[in-house]
Amino acid sequence: MKKVFANYKLTIFLLLSILIGGVAGVVFGPKTAVVKPFGDLFLNLLFMIIVPLVFFSIASSLANMSGMKRLGKIMAGIFTVFFITAVISAILGFIGISIVDPLKNTDVSAIKTIMTEAAIDPEAEEVTFLGQLVQAFTVPDFQMLFSKSNMLQLIVFSILFGLATAMSGEKGKPIANLLTSGSAVMMKIVGFVMYYAPIGLGCYFATIIGELGPQILGGYVRVFVLYLVLTLIYFFGFFTLYAFAAGGKDGVKVFWKNAITPSVSAIATCSSAACIPINLAAVRKMGVPQDIAETMIPLGANTHKDGSVLGGVFKIVFLFSLFGKDMSSMTSILTILAVSFLVGAVMGAIPGGGMIGEMLILSVFGFPPEVLPIIAVISTVIDAPATLLNSAGNTVSAMMVSRIVEGKNWLKESLALK
């Protein structure tokens, strides 16, 4: 019993803190804002280490790569897994929302009232889609890479830096060693921060529940319940299938043994970026090779978002139903699935992100910019379960990438080494 408690001590404390925080949020409502600083402290600690952690983990994994052939195989595996899982989540979302009309028995006038109360970011309307892509991958000034708001740009720089180090041969060895040491130090800091996790997550979750309650009850409950049902189906059903595809029965056991902490952290923080350190530690326990883990997890936090793809389907169909547009034709169905996939790919990795994806929906389907707040509310309502699929999905995806890169016996070999 003591051994079990020792192995799952952090997980047990996290679950208890989330439970207590959730109950407090329901009971005290907006009053829980008083403990928000304690939750913000935990998030700030995580966000404080994200930039150096991402840089050192990606750059060191590439700088110490045994060969460019392996890097190419890893990247091919990553994008294959990303594409397949995103398509599956989009199809699941479309099937679910086709069966259950999100606007049935819903007061449309109330939704429009919410729409008029929300503000639209004028800058988001002025930037073209191509301009958004340029901004998504590059920054005009090096110092901007030190901001957590520019994670994708930092990843691009880290990849270039790691590749340049690896291709510099002997002259790059000192830098490669420095990157390896930096990565080890950052993971040690992650361990320090996680000691505060139960308090921070509990307080943050209490605040989220306290603020979100009125919105859920304000006409979006049907969307939330349907999304939650599909999340549970995808989380328990498809994640299990993915783990089985990655490593058979042992893969399923290893995944679920180590999936609780990343899952709880995702629900509590509503941030894929904040979960990068936690996910890195989890996939290493799952037996994922270090170079795959340190490439896959930071990249996945920004570009692999099954929950956002699922949410994209909801937003599009929600607007289709609101404006009475036909979505029964094959062209409409394929367009909805394709745009949902793109929405998932361009979502930001911070809480409340998604403005780019939402503007993409309005642009492609010709909806007026004034309806942006409608789907912005949906983003808020589904934020927690969406982050669960976005973030925790990266862990099982890392296992599948390991299967592609290392072969079918990768897990047995990894467990044997342990």
C-alpha cells in the first residue's frame, strides 16, 4: 500500500486538489476569485520556464541526433500521426453534432445578446490569413522569441539552431553538450515547480469553475454536454486504441498508468503550453525515446490539437444552424472537416487562444465578423475538455510515433532497459 501511494502520490494529491477546487467553485461561484493569485502563481511558474525548456529540449534533441535520416523519420512519423488523429476527431465531431442539434430548444435571441456584449479584436480583422501564417511562424525581432505568446516561432528557431549545431560537426560539439546540460537542468526545475502543483491547480480550477458556471447555464449547456460526451468517447475509446496500436496490451497498460497526471493538469490549466513540462516527464515514463519526446511534445503543444479540431466542427455547425445554411451536401461536409482541421492546426497554445482559427472560420464560410463572439463563447465553454484532448493526446501520439520510428518491439525494448 505504501509503495502504491509513493508511486501515485502526486496524482492523488492533484485529483484531490481538483475535486476540492471544483466543489469550491460550484459552492462559492465568483467569490473563488480570491484564491486566483495562488493559481496564477503556479501558471506563472510554468510559463516562466517554458521558453528555455522548449528551446533546450528541441535544440538538444536535434543537436545530438545520430543522423539526419532519423530526424526525417521522426518528423514524418509525427505529421502522419497528427494528420490521422485530427481527421478521426473531426469525423467523430461531425457525426455527433449531426445527431444532436446544438440549437434545439435554445433561445437564439439570448445567444445574440451574448454576441453583442462581447468585443471584437479589431487587429484580428485587419490581418489577412497569409499574414497570420507569417506571424505564426516568424517574429520581426529576436527578443520576441522570449515570450510564451510566440511558441511556434520559438520552435522554428530551436529546430534551426539544433540542425545547425548538428551539421557543424566537431565545432558544434561544445554547443551540443551545453544544450544537453541545459535540458537536464530545466527538467530539474520542472520537478521543483510540481511540488506546488496541488495547491496551484486546486485554486486555479476553483476560479475557473466559479467564473464558467453562469456561462454554461446561459444557453450553451447543450453544446457543452455533447462536447463532453464526445470527449469521453475519444479520450477513453480512441486513446486506448491508439495506445494499443502503439504497443499492444502493454502499450495500453503503460499509457493509462502514466496518463492521469498529464490529463488532470490539462483540465486544470486549460493550457497546452503549461502542460509541456508535465507531458515531457510522462512520455519518458511511457518509454518514449528522448529525442522523439523532446521533438514531439513541444511541437504537438502548438500544432496537434484534436480537441480544437473537434471544437472547430462544433463552431462551424453551430453557425450553420444559427444562419440556416445547408450542410448536407458532400462539398459542405468536406469543407467543414477541412476547415476544422486547419482550425486545430492554427490554434494558440495558451488559455483562451483560438482567435486566428475563429477568424478563419468566418472568412472561409462568409459569416459576418460580428458573430465572432458567438463562437468565442463556445471556446470558453469547451476550453477544459478541449485542452484535455489537445494536451493529453500528445502523450499517446508520442507512443505511436515511437512505434513508427523504432519498430513494433520498441516498447518491450524500452521496458527491458528500465
